[in-house]
Amino acid sequence: MPKSCCSGRWACSTGRLDSNAVPYQRGILRRSTAWSGRNSCAWSIATHATCTICHKKRRLSLKLNLLSIPDGFYVQSLSEKDADLVNEEWPNHHVGSLYFVQRQIRLCVNVGLYATDTRELVAWCIRLQGGFLGALQVRSTHKRRGFGSLVAKEMARHIAVMGQDVMALVNPGNQASNGMFDKLGFKVIDQCVWLRTEPVAGEFT
């Protein structure tokens, strides 16, 4: 039975890999939003995207090598003041996503890599509402230096210490991300479809 979660503007459904998946998941979303938004506003599906689900067992994540942080940089948790940059650089940003990013930074494990001299945030990863690694980004000025792998590895270790397996959502067409997670020992276990909704009547709150 496919699994579904609906969180305000986003719904994710997994378990159907056939060509009928999107219509099926649209049905799930309609039922979910009819319940969650019954007394607030009407919703329409704005867009959908297919993602690959990558998984790494907790015991394997705990065995990841200790981080070797380059000179001139340090790792620490993000603060809510970083949310503007994280949201701006996120390819999936949309109306309402800044609040989402702020909430995930405030409530969930996350990792940021900062330049020591300027305290500039150069790479980061947050945890999405479904538990997946998400919004993993490296600023264009610091790409091709292994910083994406660094923050992903640190996130995996944090989550493993919490006693949980680690999962990430990756765009199937993003060869760099797919290659990175493969090198880190993640295995593709499924696909899912994300549906983003927008209110057609009333206001989103």
C-alpha cells in the first residue's frame, strides 16, 4: 500500500512506480487536503516532481569516517537567520517556503559549513518534514570542493546517533547528487512523487 504524507502545501506519496502513479497520488492528495483544509481554503495542484529515495542504514552511517574539515571552515548547526539564504538557493522555493525552512531549522537536525574569516554560510543541509535530507546546497562560489559530501556525511552521522536510518530525496536527473550519495554508501530503494499545492480560494496560513 503506498504511503502518503500531506503537510500544508506539500504531499509526498511513495510505492507506485508505474505510469499511473501521478493520477493515483493526485487522488491521495485530494482526499488528504479535503480533510486538512475543509474549513480554510480550496487547493489546486501547482506542480509535481518525481524523486529517487536513497537509504543508508543507521549502523553503516555510524561507520562513516570522521569529518576532515578544510582549513578556514567550521561546521555548526544552522540558525534561523540563515533561512533566507537557504530558501533563496533552494530550487524548490515557493510562496510560503521561507516559513517552512525556518521551521525545519528550528525543529530538526541540520548542518551548515561556514567560512571562518567571514562567517559566511557556504554549504548546508536541512531535514524535510518526512525525515529526508533536503535542500542540500553548496554556494556557486564554493562548488567542486567536496562540501556537499561533507555536510551530507555530517547529517547522516547526526541522524544515526539519534537511532534512525538516513534517507535522502534526489532528482533522478541530478547526476552529481546521485553520484555523491552512491559514494557515501546510500542505496536507491524506491521513488516518490511530490505534489505542491496552492490555494485557489481563501488564504494559506
